[in-house]
Amino acid sequence: MTVLRSLALFALAAVAEIGGAWLVWQGVREHRGAPWIAGGTVALAAYGFVATLQPEGGFGRVLAAYGGVFVAGSLVWGMVLDGFRPDRWDIAGALVCLAGVVLIMYAPRG
């Protein structure tokens, strides 16, 4: 159950951080304005709080592992919302990052 909770929190964190960054990007780079930027800022702040809910207590471990989730999630976000087409190297890199998540967060420790 702890692993499932952790994975759900990583997914929620990814939606908040990647979504927040995307909203800021839209507001600034696509000239959609202050409401988009404000929404992104709120989402990015929410990401900071979600990360603290991980069952693992170590900041460094949680954020290092989340980096892999961020990489893979960013590619998925780009595919769904921006029509991005990852190539085989993007996919291979994301899989390596996700393997890192598993090793960092869920490997048995003595």
C-alpha cells in the first residue's frame, strides 16, 4: 500500500509541477496572459506541498526519484497537450529515468 500511495503522490506531483510550468509557458511564451501565469504559480506551489506527503522521509531521495517521474511525465504531457512526438531516444531516456525511480525509492534496504 505504501508503494501505491507513493506512486499516486508522484503522479499528482507531476501533474501539479508539469501543469504549472506549462501554464506559465502558455501565459508568457504564447501570450495568453496573467491568468495563465497565476494558475501556473498556484499549481507549482501545490507541487511543493504534494512532495512533502511522500512516505519516504528523505528530501534528497524523494526529489531525486521525482526527477525521473518529471522526465517521463513531461514527455507524456507534451504528447497529449502539444502534439509532441517522442523519438526512440526520448522513450529510452524516459525508461532509464523510471528505472532510476524504482531503484532510488523502492529498492530493498538493509
